[in-house]
Amino acid sequence: MIKNWSNTLIVAYSHLPKIVKSIDFRVQNCVNSGFKSVHLLHGVTNEQLYGEMLKLIDEKKKMINLYHIVNAGLDEISDSHRLLIELRCMKGKTFNEISSTHAIPLRTLFRRFDDALLRFKKAITKLGFDEEYLEKDYLPYSYMRKFYNSLETENYFPSCQAEYIE
């Protein structure tokens, strides 16, 4: 898969429930630390603790925004292209499974999947979320950097099968 931000959005989208749960867990740990003053024992000031909580809340807002960006992009492409992306990325189906259940030759499926990704990229760009915007807005967030860095041109969504959530 080509390493770009529109593809990164799709991979992150497939992991959103885990990402949000992890962020919520981290926020709860900060809150618990604040109530018990555990952070003070480790040399973390209240201001640092609150700053970390605000950073986590901002990251969660970005992930919720990502959800809406991906859905808006998927709404702009044809149902057949959307189905391929959903089956492969959101439901974790292999290309062989998709090929056999939908009677599509494997080589044709690869071509159609690449076309679906390209159409998704064009759709979100048309909506105002081009590569430059996405990189600027999402690169600061650790989960997004992990997903972005995991994409390789010779593999199709290696991140869909790997575990990147803490």
C-alpha cells in the first residue's frame, strides 16, 4: 500500500474503537493520579498533569474528527468501492476471501481495491482534506504516526493485522 495520509486515515479508522478506549484509559489514569496526588510523588506538577490530560482530550477530538472525515469520504465514492474498503480494512477480510465470496478474480480485485483507495483519496481531497492538511493536523499524534510509518508500498494494509494500540 502506498504510504500516504488518506490511506493512513483508513487504517486508523479501522482501529478507532481501540484508540479511543486507550485514550480514555490514559485520561482516567491522569484523573486518578490527580485525586491521589501520585503524580506529585514522581515529580510531576499539577500543571504538567493537566497539560497531559488536555493533550489526550485533544487527541481524542482529532480521532472523532477522523471518523467523520473517513465517513464523508466513503459517502462520496461508489458503493462497490466503499464495499471493498470496508471488507478489507474495517472487517479484516483477506483478498482471497473477498475474491471467492464476491466472484472477483484476484488480480481484478487488487486493481479495484487500488482504484477504491485512489477514489477515496480524491474524495477527501475534494472535501478539503488533502495530504498536506492531514500531515499537518495528524502527524503530531502518536497513533497516527505509528499507522503512517507502518504502511509500505509492497503490502496491502499491514496495519490492519498488526497491533499498534497500547
